[in-house]
Amino acid sequence: MKRLSAALFAAVLMTPALAAITMDQVDIAATVGSGSNQAICVVDFGGTNSFAFAYQWNDGATVSRPAAAEDAAPYMAGGMTVGANTIEAMLLALETASGLTISYHYDYCSLFVTGVSYQGSSMVDAYYTTGEGLCLWQSGHAGYLQTDYDEFYNPIGSTWIDAMTPDGVTWVQSYESTASVLSDGYFIGWTPVNWLTGEGLENTPRTPVVPEPTTMSLLTLAALGLLKRRTARSR
């Protein structure tokens, strides 16, 4: 029975990854907001600790920025309001109602995330001490003109970036910060990295999905096998 249980667990672990993930397949920990559009925020702390949160909004809606944004408001589009279709609005909603703890501050013209924690797992921005930080990813974005910089952060030109179809599996680093615009079906994600060593940059977010019936059956059979083995030992 031990060999059978091990084989079943191996079969589950070796189940091929989905080619694309739909909203209905995502294992959502919490949903915030309301509206006809929905985007997913994946927070992947590593190991088995990856969580997905849904954010909903209506076209044309706006969100009030918190008091922490007052000093930066004159430099930001919209002042003390921001479009509900932005990563910034998503994060403000998640921080308020999802159970996800998000630390942030406003600097110059954008919201900067300095820490994320959930159910005992956390990632923090400690660039100036250990190099640790958070990497923002996107699966799905509109086409845009990216400004290119030299090693001294002087603008040296621009590059057109083609639109990306969201699938929850293929990810690119986001260079537009939390000001990025969301559309229905988009995914964003956070992972821990070390910006000084580059460790973690190879790890893209893993979108948690609801197990398929076949997978659940295998897990149940394997669990029953382990239970029987332990019961036999105790006799």
C-alpha cells in the first residue's frame, strides 16, 4: 500500500500544467469590489504558499486615494482619485477587505508596495539592507510605448511593447508600476526576489487552481491508502 500511495501522489504531482487558466479555474481566497470586470492578483510567497485574490470593478469608476497620498497627489493624474481599472486601485481594495496585509507609501507619482503578508507568510522590501524585495508581474497587458534608459537612468529612446493575452501561466515583469491599467481577465502577481543577487527572478507567479475531479480522486485514494497503512501499524 505504501508503494501505491507514493505512486498516486507522484501522479498528482506530475499532472501537466494547464496551458491557460480561466477565471473559473482559479482557487480564489477572497473577492473584493464589485462590477462587470474582474482581474486576479496572485501572491506567491514560494513553496506551497501561493494565493489568488479577485478584484472587480465597473468601467469608468474611480477610487479615492488614502490620506497617505496627499503629498504626492499634485504629481499624480487624478489627484486624490484614481481609476478603478488600475493596479493601484486593486491593491487599495485588497488591503482594505481581503485579509491580505499590504504595506505601501506614495513617492513622487505612484504607490510603492513595501510589504505583503498573508496567513503567516510575508515578503518585504529591504533593498538597502539585504537586497530583498518584491517583483511585480503581469499576465495580460495592452500594447504600450516603453521608455528605455541607460545605466544612469537617463532616457535614451523608446520601444513598442506588443499587447499580451492573459492566461495566468505566462508572465512578464511589469515595468509600469502600480499605475498600470487593468482590463477584464488580466492577472497580476507578486513574488519575493533579491535584487542584488538576482535570486528569485526565475520564479514567476504560480496561479492556484481548483483541483480537477480526477486530481481530487487521486488525492482521496492516496490519503485513504496512507490512513489504512497507519491504522494497520497501530494494531
